[in-house]
Amino acid sequence: MKKALFFVGCLVGFSAFAQDNAGYQLPPKALADLVTAPPTPSVSVDSKGQWMLVSERNTSTTTIAELSQPELRLAGLRINPATSGPSRAVFINNLKLRRVAANATDVQVTGLPTNPQLSNVQWSPDETKVAFTNTTDAKIELYVLDINTAAARKVSDVALNAVLGVPYQWLSDSQSFIIRGIPASRGAAPEISRVPTGPTVQENLGTKAQAATFQDLLKNPSDEKQFEYYATSQAMKLGLDGSLQPIGNVGIIATSTPSPDGKYVLLETIHRPFSYLVTVNRFPSKVDIYEANGTFVKTQIDIPLLENVPWGPDAAPSGQRGHNWRNDAPATLYWVEARDGGDPKKKVAIRDVVLTSDAPFTGEPKEIYAAAFRFGGVTWGNAQTALFSERWYATRKTITKLVNPSSPANPVVLFDRSSEDRYNNPGTPELKKNQYGERVLDITPTNDIYLTGQGSSPEGDRPFVDVFNLATKQTKRLWRSEAPYFERPISILNAEKGLILTSRESQEEQPNYFIRNLNPAPKKGKKPAEPALTQVTFFPHPYPQWKGIQKQQLRYKRSDGVDLTATLLLPPGYKKEDGPLPSFLWAYPAEFKSAAAAGQVSGSPHQFNRISYWTGAAFATMGYAVLENASIPIVGEGDKEPNDTYVEQLVASAKAAIDEGVRLGVVDANRVGVGGHSYGAFMTANLLSHSNLFKAGIARSGAYNRTLTPFGFQNEQRTYWQAPDVYNKMSPFMNADKMKTPLLLIHGEADNNTGTFPIQSERYYNALKGMGATAKLVFLPYESHGYTAKESLLHMLHEMGGWLDKYVKNASAINTGSKTGKMSGEK
């Protein structure tokens, strides 16, 4: 009898250990404080540089109670059925105004709703007002803030529909909007029947339909009805006086965009047949033009279901796509057409063309640009000036050309470079608002434009402001960030006076906004010299208790000569004589076609020490040396594909980072853990399977079996059937028998990211368990690919901290010698 009782007790004990459902747990206070620290307000500045809108939030997280509210997952969307808007939002809960000037004070905005949940903030075209939405328990409402009075008010009681994106847009008169409202005719929601009317059937008649592994797809007729109901809206013109004018018919309106002059509205309406294979952005849609008074003008095109689009980043749908208005013209529609059928494998001289059609849209379309590669976008300036870009991912080529839209025959190449080449990135053109309130190129009388950029360099990122002459292609540098600060331009306030608004930070100083005078007047007589720098905001340090965190940017080489970088974070008060520390490497691999580009330095040693709870940086507060953002380049030059030697390059990069930490005397090579999120989780599992470098790993929301993503993954463009050996070798699931290192798997049970189905972690854990590995699987209820509930984040840190302490910090005694880093299985 005693033996039987003992056996039952063992079973009970094993069951408790295997499930380990003890509720949400808290990490040590040092980690918990990073989650609960008040977030720094965000700032939006008007184009004139006169006013700042300061948006405040109580927290950067939500709660598990909020996350567990009813949610529909349809056609690739996450829908809140109570509001006909997106679920999982983190809202602004307060607004303030502040002059862009020294010694300015915040002005509290009045008239905000009780318990505000604000989002979708937009300045009016004349920048005398700001619109925003407020989400209640039952609907989404539109509010307007008057800048002069700092008073907000609700515009109308009409409920907005935000299922398919931002539900309103200003008209150029700054007195009205085009909105997507919920029509009264929508009626009651259809009931979800648990009794099927028949089987769900899909059929393919011999055509190729390669697609990514999308999630939250429609699955049956009941899903179709739910999607159709909640996405249905009515486009309307809404005045500030509350007046309403319907435009077009009730339908699933994806976009409702007014022309710059406000006289026309472009409506894109989704219609049946829906798809169970692709998401809403590939459903059939009809593109119509209406006058703003509701009069129908023209159907531009009816686009069919896009299930058979060629596969790859250089592919595109055949036919018209990307319909929009020219920003620099009163009412000119433009769109793109693929001349290669969207198939990157075809050998053609011209792949894409851009066409335009002027109001009243009765004439023949005008071709204004022909791209040898895939169209990459356009920045409009005026009737004579626009910047068109094209790109080709396979070669990483990106080209920017100067085009005269009125006479487009001879475009001029301004920039021709590799998209991987950060050092030679010319920057982004500065924009200004034109007479319609649309953002266009800021072109000077001497045909110059201003360029601002991150300024990547061998010294780290040094943001800049340049002036570039469109005629001569000559660049003049006006300003560049200088050590020991990291300062980036936000906007050019006054080009003639040389005034720019910047965000400035250092390792110990929280980012704040400054007015920088590029041409300060010298001191004359009794008049004081103009300051070169004037502080505008004074946001406090979010976690002053960790000001002592030490940061250093490391540069080192991989065994094959590729230059690598990492950010080393050390605990407060650490001294080198204290000896090497338990360490944690956090990374995310990236593919390159050039070893030189892979070795370029990114980041800056002068940026603020952000101790994010989301990455490995958090564990510098717990006594670890953290190798944050360690570069893990996977290089395939010329005809070689990066992933052909993925595992070898992965292990070599990780070993080089550890060796550098050991050389500096701060990393204990016998006590190193590794972690990552998403593709970083995939990396983690592979490193543990194929090397002996680490004592433990933490993999969050990853994909581990690449046969479940057979039509490519990350930046791998070959299908499983084209490169089965690559897929199998790179899949940790296929190598579960090689796992000898403790691995913690964490996954949001509602992950909707393409490829990272929760079943990836579930099946991988089962494989590891079957092979006798030390592993733990934690599913976070209601969480998606990124975790947002405070309870989830605190529990995540609890699990991560406990795993690292058990298997890394308290591992074998310190040994300052570097590990061999041999592939697992090698002698």
C-alpha cells in the first residue's frame, strides 16, 4: 500500500513539475522597474517649427485583462468587435502643447474625453488644428484640437470604422474630413454558427500560387460574413460643423483619399470573392473616383483576386497597383503597372512604369517614368521636379533619379548604390507643406534640396544635414553630430537663419529636443552672442537608478576577416579587476551580398543607455556582461546564397563576439548565454544545436521547422524544393537530436507573424523533450508576436532571469580561456 501511495505521489509531483502553472510571476525589482517605468512622452512638431504637440501615456504596456477582451482574427486582421477598430492598441491618454522656444511651458489641452484613449493624431493642412480619435467601450469618435485655444472638442457622434486603417483624413480646406463611418444600415452583427453548412473547399486548377504562411486567414463562410460585417463602412465628407455628405456606396472601403485640392475622393472598395489563402490586401478591389460632393466620376480599375502573384521581394502583381494622388498637383492620379507581369525571372528592359491621369480623368494616361528595376517610390516636388526611385533586392541595387514630370523623357541619375551600403546613404530629402497642405520637396531658389540622414560611418552613426544641388549633384555639409553626443535632426525650422530642431542625447542624458543655430551671430559690444544650442524639452531620465550602466562599442573580426560590432553593457560599479562576468549575447542575424557592407558599423557609442526590458540589455542590471546587438552577418557574395553557409557563419560570428569579450577581460567564456526574438530565436536554437559556445539559450517567438515555411523565409528566396538541404540544415527541429544545452522557449499563444506560428515552439519543444534535452516551454496567453501586457512582460523577465541564473550565472567555475567554438560533434 505504501508503495502504491508513493507511486501516486511521484505522478502528482511529476505532473506539477511538467506543467508548472503557478500563475504570473514577478522578476526581481531591478527588472520589474524597467517594465513599469513611465514612458517618455512623444512629440510631434508642426512644419513651421512653432508648436509641439506632446503626447503622454501612463504606461507603455497594456494589461492582460485588456488583452483578453473579445477579438476577431479575420483576413490577416485583428479586430475589436465592440468598436470596429483594431484590437491590441496602446493609447495616448493626455495631450499638451508647447511652443518651440526656450523657457516655454506646457499648456494642458482642455476638452479631452473622460478616460481618454487617443490615437491617429493628424495636424490640419494649415496647422491651426490637430485631429485625433478617441476609442470608447463602444465606438471610435473624432475630436479636433484648436491650437490657439488649446481646447479640444468632439466633431460628431458618428462612429468611425478603423478595421482597415486610419479612418479619416483632412481635406485641404482644414474645415472638413473624408471619413469612413459605420452606416446605420449595417444592422446587427451576424451570429457565429457552430454548425457548418458543409465542408470548406479550395481548388487549384494547375496554376502556381506560392504564398507566405499568412496567419488569421478566413477559414469558412461564417468568417467571411464576420469580416464583411465588421469591415463595412460608408465614406463621408464630415465638416467641423458636424455636417455629413455620403460618398459612394456602403462597402468594405479600404482607402478613401481626398485629392490635394479637396475636389475629388479616391475610393478603393474590397469585394468578393474572398480568399482563404491570402490576406485582405490581396482581395479583389475596385478603384473609383468621386467628386467630394458624392458625384460618381469614374471607375479606374477593378483588380482581381491576387492569389497567383509571383513569389519573391522583386515580384509584383500584374496590372495596375499603388493608386494615389500627386502631392504637388491639385488632382492628378498616379499608379504603377508591371511590364514584366510582375515576374522577376523574366528578362525585360523595363519592369515597371508610372502613369498619371489629370482631372477630369477623361484623357489618355501619361507615362512619366519607366523603371529598369522595380519601382521603389516617388517624392513629389513641383511640376518640374520629382525624385523617383527603383530597386532590385536580388542585387541590393537602389537608384534615385531626378525627373521633370512635365517633360519626363530624360531622367537624371542622382544616386546609384547598394541598399546595404549605409556609409554612402545620401539621406532623406527635407519636405515642406505646399498650398494644399501636402508634403513636397523643399526646393530653394538655387535648385538645392536639404538632405538629412543617420550618417553611418566607421566612427558610428553621426547624423547630418546636407544641402544638395539638383543641377550640379554637389553636396555641402551644413552640420554633423559631434561626440560625446548623439544628435539627430528632426526638422529644419528656418533654412535662411540656419535653425534646425534636433533630438540630442548622450550615454547618461535622456533624449531631449533642442534648437540648434548653425550660424550663431558673434558677440558684438554689449549684445550677447546668439546661443548655438537652446534646450526646448526637459524630459527626465526614465530609470535614474541605472545611470551607472557602462557602455562600450566593440569592433572585432570574424575568422574569415569580416568586421563585426557589438555593444558591450556592464553593470554599474564594475571594475576590470573584478574579473570576467557571466555574460549574455543578444542578437538578430542579417543577410548581406557584400562582406564589406556586412562589416559596416551601425549605432553610436554616444546614444542614451536605453535599458530595454525587451532585449538582453535588461540583464546588465542583474550582474551580467551583455553583448547587445552583436552583429551576425550571413554573407553570400556574387552567385553564392548567404544561407548556403548559414550555420558556419552563425557560429563564427558568435565565437568572435565571445572571444572579444574574453580578450577585454569582462566575459567568462564558460558562463555565456545567448538569446533572441523571432529570427533571433531561430538563431539561438541553431547556435545551441551546432556549437559548444553557450551554457544556455532563450528563444522567444521563433520558427524552428522551415518545412512549415516552404516558399521562403526571412530573406531566403528559394523554395524548399529548390534548396531542401538548406531548409533542413537550418531547421533546429531537424537537428533536435544535437541539442545538449538548456533552452527556454517563450511564445505568444496568439502570434500572428508570418511564419512564427505558435505550433513552431510547441512541436520543437516536443522534439527536444523526446530527445531528452533540457528545455522549458512558456506560452503567454493572448500575446501576439510582440508581448504587450504588463503581466506577460514581467513573467517573461521572471522566466529569463531564472533560466540565466540557474544555467549561466551559477554554472561551472570561472575560466578566462576562450572556448574552441567548434561545431558540435567535432573532436
